Amino acid sequence: MPDRSFLNWPFFEERHRQLADQLDAWCAKNLPVDHHDVDAACRELVAKLGRDGWLKPTALDTDNPGPLDVRTLCITRETLARHDGLADFSFAMQGLGTGALSLFGTPEQQHWLDQTRAGKAISAFALSEPRSGSDVANMEMTATRDGDDYLLTGEKTWISNGGIANLYIVFARTAEAPGAKGISAFIVPAATAGLSIAERLETIAPHPLARLSFDNARVPASALIGKPGDGFRIAMSVLDVFRSTVGAAALGFARRALDESVSRAAERELFGAPMADLQMVQGHIADMALDVDAAALLVYRAAWTKDMGAPRVTREAAMAKLFATDRAQEVIDTAVQLHGGDGVRKDHIVESLYREIRALRIYEGASDVQKVVIARQVMGAA
């Protein structure tokens, strides 16, 4: 039985505890889905999550506007990740993909949100490029004004939901100023002429990923989110909200690894006694539990701070993402070791967790980048 004592921490309200209970029960009935066709699995997951109301927190409710509840996003990601990594992915991308619309979109632009929250449209966040991953300010893709339209030219890569998304939030250089100040954000429907899937990308944990090509893809000026040159600020504001949730997903993976290890230690016998009687095994379990609780404290501190009205949580979110993803990697590696040969058997749960966790230390700001962010925040406050 997963440890649920953290839900009694002062970071949460009763509605968060009820959400965790209800979603856990839903997951037990509906997850995991068949992953053999990843595109089909993601479409099914988005449809199911939307049908049953679990996607509502991912974006602004246009009928009742208010700030996104980051604690709800984190609890949902942690719970889904504990049950099925692809379910977490499907939920998370509905939020990240529409974050710019929730935070900066006009009422006309936000009509997409009713569809994504209901699971009737799939969204994607198109920021990374072949030569500018973490270095967003160095992006090369251009958006050139042409009368009442913009023409988008260039490439995006490692785009989650690439190939299955109905809309992409695309960042491109409009050149109002050098570097970060010359980037803008656009809504680009998947059917836009000039947008094509240049390559589908395969990773160790199968997810729908693609390299996108834009060849004078024409979008109306009304597709611009915010003002020209606001793109970098928009992207960083979106990541400021959703970066903590990456840590929450890692926390879900780590909790599952710990649960599986506790069960293994209780059931498996070595030298005539349960593994759990070995002090070395007890030491591993203690280290895993310590990492899980410490990660949870950082994740939910960041989420609570944002929900309490902090305009930015750059430092808190970076710490949560860095620590939770790095320590989850260690927790899961220990789980593999405790499971012996079963730990590396294809499709065993801890083997799946081992593949799932690695990408979280890279996307939405790699671990080394988070260290730079934290250091700058600390030194800037000195």
C-alpha cells in the first residue's frame, strides 16, 4: 500500500486529499492501457481522462476563469505516474501544450481549451530546436510578417505529441530585438499548410515524439499569443508553472519503485529468511524512503508557493525538478538492484520505471541547467 501520510502535510486542502483518493481509485480500474501502439494508447488515454473529468485542471476554465492549481496538477501527475507513465505523459502534455493559452491567450484563442480539457483535442508545446534545446534564446526558426499573416519557417524537434497533436504552440523568432527579446509565440493547428512531420523519434520509453518542419507555414496574425517579442517570457512563465509537475511525476515513479521494493523484500527469501531481515536491504529501503520524502517536500513546497500567489517560483520549481528527478533515478536504480534479474526483465514494472525516469532529467530544463538557474537565483538574492 503506497504511503499516503504526505497528504496530511499542511501544503494541502481537503479537496486535494479527496482528489488523490478518487483518482487513485480511477487509476486502479482504468490503468495501464495497452502500450503496443503508442499513438493509439495516448489518444485513448486523453479521451478517457477527458471523458471522466481528469483533464479539467490542465487549463483555464473559460466559464470560471482562475489561476491554475499547481498542487492539483502535481498530485494528479504523481498519482498517474505511479500507475502508468504514459497516462502521466498524456495528462501533462494537455497542460504544458495549452499553458500559454491559459496564461496569456485572448478569449478568442482560448476556445481551444474547452476541447483540450474535454479530451477532444490533443496539444503540444513546440519550443526545442536541433541546435537550441536548453538555450531557448538561440532559436533559429523564424516568423515573418506578411500582410495580415505570419510565415513560419524552420524546425522543431523532440516535440511531445508530435504527429498526434491537433494544435501546436510554436515559438519562433520575429526579431524585434536580439536573443530572447525577439521571440514570439503562435497557435498553429496541425492541419496548417506548410507544417509537416519530418521524423518520428523513438526513445527508450516509447512516447509520441517528432521533429516538425515548417515551410512558410501561414498563420493569421490573430494566432500570435501576447505581443510580438513576448515569446520567451511566455515560455518561461509556462515552465515556471509546469516544472514542479515534472518533479511530481518523478515522485510518482519513485514511490512505485519503493512500494515494489518493499513488497519484494517481504516476499523474497534469501539464506533462509526474508530479504527484509537483511540489514543491507533495510539500509537501501531507508535511503529510498528518505529520498522520496525529501523530494515530496520540495515538489509540494514549490506548488504551494505558486498557489499562494507568488508571481514566480523559479528557484523553488528548479530545486523541486532537479532533486526529485535525480533522486528518483537513484531510487529506481536501487529497486532494479533489489529485484535482481527480474529488475532488468523487459516489461517488468521496475524495468519500465527505469526507462521512464531518464527523460525527466532532460526535458523542461536538464539537470545541469537547473543548477545554473538555482545558482543565479541564490547569487542574485545575495
